[in-house]
Amino acid sequence: MKAKTLLCLGMLVLVTPALSGCWLLAAGGAGAYGGYKAKEEGYTLQNPVKKERSSEQQEVD
């Protein structure tokens, strides 16, 4: 019984660091996808983030 518990604990300790890289990769992919979709909608990556105006909207202002 004690050997089984130690084995499970050892597996948990070895697997956790391997999964941390996967989470970082998934978060980076989600951020890249969000930036791509924002660019499709006309937003630019500036500080502050703002939406590009078309020439018609600029004439009205």
C-alpha cells in the first residue's frame, strides 16, 4: 500500500513540470489567435489599442 502511494506521488511530481510547458504553449496560442482576430476587425496593436478608421469615418469627424 505504501509503495503504491509513493509511486503515485512520484509520478505526479514528474508529470507536473512536463505539463507546465503545454499550458504556456496553449496560452501563447490563444493570445496569438486573439491578436489575429482583432487585426481582422480593424484594431491595431498600438498603445492604447484602437480601431482603425475608414476614410469615410475620418471625413465625418
